[in-house]
Amino acid sequence: MAETRPGSAHGVWQTQLEQQSRELEGLRAQAHEHLDALAHRLAQMNAHVIRLDALGQRLTGMAELEDGEFDFTRAPGLGGPEDWLAGESGRNELADVLRMIDELETQLQDRQTQLSVLEDLLLDRNLRARVQPEARPVAAGWISSRFGRRTDPFTGRPAMHRGLDFAGRPGTEILSAGDGVVIFAGSRYGYGRMVEINHGNGYVTRYAHNQENLVEVGDTVRKGQVIGLMGSTGRATGTHLHFEVLLNGRQVDPLPYIQARR
């Protein structure tokens, strides 16, 4: 067996050591590249959270919600016992980056939950706003008679007027006061040609004395949609729209609803 000279062995060992050192430097470089990539991704995620927070605060302000109901300025509360993994100090660069990513992920989940609830709230509020009979029911005209006791124009006796009268020119467009479904379109004693719309939530509106009805039973209408033309059919002394709002089957004063729209 050939004898290995000390100098030769030292040279081989030195060569292997240098080779391993180069490999280690390569691995270290790769690790730093991965860390740089993670840090870059972390910065992008953080910027995304900041944009989400700004959007959430803006939506909260637009919705005029009470302070504290939705809070996009604070990190979500965290807690619970934790056990450190054996051999992990938790203070090296990779551990720090991974910890920050976990925290950002938690923040993103919290923001997503808040935004989802806020979106549902805004959609529900928008739907309620559209079906609420608040829009002015005529394209042009003026209030000629209010809700309440008045002298009957035909008999001269005191009587209860259960709507608002809007005077105008024949053929003036009559508009739906809110989103809904037409449940009556035809002639009714005293009302003449009339349209009745169910808006849901107990609300129904009536549009009477029309020259012409432009919708039919079962039609879905939108707030502000033309549903008829002003006339003087039925028990009327002249051209006008008789407008009623019913809540749970009882006629109520329409004026507060129209004024609430202003």
C-alpha cells in the first residue's frame, strides 16, 4: 500500500476545504437571494395592506359609520401561548422575515373580513335606499294639495285627503318613487287610471288620475322610471297626480319621504 505523504494529504485537504468553502459561499449567496426576494415580496404585501387600509377608511367614511365599528388603522388583536421550536432562536434573518409574513397574512385576513362585512352593509344600504319610496313622483309640477284634512272640492265638506296632489300639464311624466314591482295597473273607482307599486318592506305607492299607464302588472320598475302620464281621469277637477304612500297597508303622509330625498 502506497504511503501518503503529509504534504500531499495537506494539499488534498486544502483543495477540498476550498471547494467546500466555495460551495458554502454559493449556498450563502443563494440564501441571501432568497431572503432578498422574500423581503421584496414582504414590501409588496405591506404596500397592499396600506392600500387596503386607505380604501377601508374611505369606505367607512362614505358609509358614515360610527367610530370604532370598522377600524382599518390598527392591527388585529393576537394572542395565545406559543412554543419555540427546538434549535430555533427566532432571531435570525429568515425567521424574522417569515414572522413578518405571518403577521401580514393575519392583517390581510382581518382586513378582508372587515371589507367583506362592510361591502355587505353598503350593498344592503344601497338596496334599501333604492326601494325606499323617496324620489319625487313627477318630472315637473308643484304640490297643489297636501296630506290631511281639507275641504272636499266636489262636496265642499271637510274630508281626509290621504295623499299628495301634484298639479302639472297634461302628459307630464309620472315617475316611480322607488324600485319595485307593479301590482296594479288599470282603472279604479275614484282614482281613475292608476298604477300601484310594491317596494317591499311594507311599502306600496299609488299614482292616480293618469292620462295613460305605461306599465303593466308584473313589471319590475326602477326608481325614477316613467310609469305613466299625468291626466285627470277619475274623481278629479283638473290635471294632476294623486300620489299615495302606504306602509303596512295604511296610508301615510308622503311629504316626509320626498323631503328626505333632498
